[in-house]
Amino acid sequence: MPPPLLYDLARLDPDKVLYDRAFIYERLPQSHEFALLDGVLTHDRAADLCVAYHDCRADGWWTRGHIPGRPIFPGVLQLEAAAQVVAFSTRYVDGLDCFVAFGGVEDCRFREAVYPPSRIIFISKIRENRPRRVIGDVQGVVDGRMVFHARITGLAFPNEK
């Protein structure tokens, strides 16, 4: 049985984007194929909640080689996108002048395969936010069904001058 959703997605307008891709990647260092977030739909600083999404497209760079003829959005890319949501929400909220690296993953479960075309919604709830470490619970949802959940740890390093 999956855990309950961290956020009621019925409260969202999926067409109302709070932060677009350009805004996100002005703040995060990922680029090219690894700029996985297409938008942020809501960000609640008081509740430490962030909801973002990735549009999983049939022409994605990974589709040619990840199960040819039946492409499945790779779990490692789902986790990378989840880590980016955690980094974005904490970096944006706190205005940190640092680099947040993917430090670990715990309690990860993949519950369904994600096939293109689909939109995967990432719900992030920050559990711990310290100067050198952040921990967030992240859930992935497609068409109202939880496809994965995990606890992501990010490690903060000062930007080099």
C-alpha cells in the first residue's frame, strides 16, 4: 500500500505554472539532458512543500535505448528529478549560495512503470533543512497514481569563488 499523498493534487491547476524551466535552471546547475524539471506548480514555504513536474515525451533522449519498443522512463532519472525538486525548493526558499549535491536515497519504492507520453508530478516535503544537509520526502504521481516514493538527502557545499 503506498503512503498517503503529501499534497492534495486536486488543489492544483496543472496549466498554471508558478516557475518555468528557465527560472528553475537559472538557479540549478543541471543543463542539457539533465535539466529534467519542466515547471513548478506550487511552492509553499511555510509548509516546506513543492510540487513540480516533468513531461515524459516519446522523443526523450533516453527512449531509444531504455527498453526499445516499450520505453520506460528510467527510475534513476525519476530520482534525479526528485533530487532537483528538493534542491530547488531549499535553494530558492533559503536563498542559499551553495551547490546542493545528491547525497543519498532511502526508503525508495517504484510502484508502476512510467511510459511516454505522460506527466510525472513530483511532490516534495522537506523534513530537515540544515546548513550542510537537506532531507526531503518525494513522491512521483502519474494520472493520480503514485509511481514512486523516496527520501532524498542533499548535501550543501559552498560555491567556489
